[in-house]
Amino acid sequence: MLIDSHCHLDRIDLEPYQNDFGCFMQAVKNSQIEHLLCIAIDLEAYPAMLDLVANYAQISVSVGVHPNVQEGKEPSVEELIVLGQAGKVIAIGETGLDYFRSTGDLQWQHQRFRNHIHAAKALNKPLIIHTREAKQDTLRILAEEGADAVGGIIHCFTEDWEFAQKALDMNFYISFSGIVTFNNAKDIKDVAKKVPFDRFLVETDSPYLAPVPFRGRPNYPIYVRYVAEHIAELRGSPVSTIAEKSTENFYRLFNIQPTEIDL
């Protein structure tokens, strides 16, 4: 069994599934994926995202506003706390810093990041962290705000082992996406070999970042097995071990029980 620890189900192309979300979820079930964490990007699309997944016990959600979103509602700590109390919400984010897509004075991004950390601590729920070309500031703000109290995930990991060690020391898990399968992802592959068995997860970030052999095409949760298979190859471990450990880690991090569905 596998878990896709980061996907955007409200943004995937359902055309291969007869434009039917139920048909898509049947394919997920057939692929032995027992749980999915559907990640919020903004507050405007959030209600529709919740409606889409409401009837599926094997889908949990996060609430938050992505660091690159510059239009729409800016989330206050209080609003995040209210939204984060919903039953399906197990995490806050995705949040963090991104200096690749956003430029100029980014103090607004820093404050948004801090607001998410404050909400996560108030709710005692883990954080979903996005960081791109901002590793030092990401680590600094996590430390300054005491984010280790709740921990969480450095999602779609793209940094080096030094960064990974510091994140691990702050109670964060490392999640690998399809990028780890890319030939030029040497630092990420190195981290995938070294990260402790009890501190890693796998994800797709679908519909983005499809793994080899689907690179450049739309991504789907069913492709998470290609991420797991590549990590197994890198570590010299059976795929079953990677699946088992990443699944155990997910349930431990979020303090939830395994999904009770007929697979």
C-alpha cells in the first residue's frame, strides 16, 4: 500500500477518467493507494476542493495559501485556525518561501509564512512546507517561530543533505516527488539514500512534476509508485519496504489511524 502525501486533486485533468472523479478514485483504489493528502493553494478554491473530496474517507486535506499566490484573500492566523478545525484538515499549508517565482520585497511572504506557523502551533497540526531558492530564510523562520513544536513535511524536496539534516533536527519529514527520478537530481538522490527510514514520505504533487517515464506530462497520484520504486532502487531496498515505511511515517506524523477502506 502507498500514500500520496501531497497532491492537488481539484487541479488534475479528469479527461482520462471520463471527467468523473469517482472513476478517478476507483483507479486510485485499484493502484493500491490507501490515502491521499489533498493540499490547498488558496482560500478562493478551498470550498470547492472540500466539496470534491467530502465523501472519501481516504482523502485528507490541508488548509493554507501558497507562498506564490499574490491575488485573493490573505489568510489571518485567526481564519486559518477556524478553517483548520474542520474534521478533514490534518495539516496547515502549503506554506513557506519561494524566491524563484516571486521577486522584490518579499516581507509579505515572510509574514504569511509566520502566520501559518502560528496557526499550526495553535491547532497542534503539522506544516506542509514549500521552499524554493530560499533555504536559509526558510530554516531561519522555522527556527525563530518554534515550528519544531509541530513539525511537518518539507514537501517536494529539492535541497541537499545539509538542509535535510537541519530540517530533520527541527522535527520535519522529507517528502520525495517525481523529481527524485530525474537524471540531474543528484543531490536529491543522495538525500533519498541517507534519510532515516522513519522520516521520509513519497508524493506526486500532481498534476505537476510527473516522474520518469511520464516527465513533462500531467501527473496523477497513481504515479506515486514510480517515486517509491526509484527510492527503493537508490537504497537497495525492496519496494514493499519503502511503501511500508513511508505509509507508517505518514500515519505517525499526522497521528491518524490507517484508512479503513476495502482495497
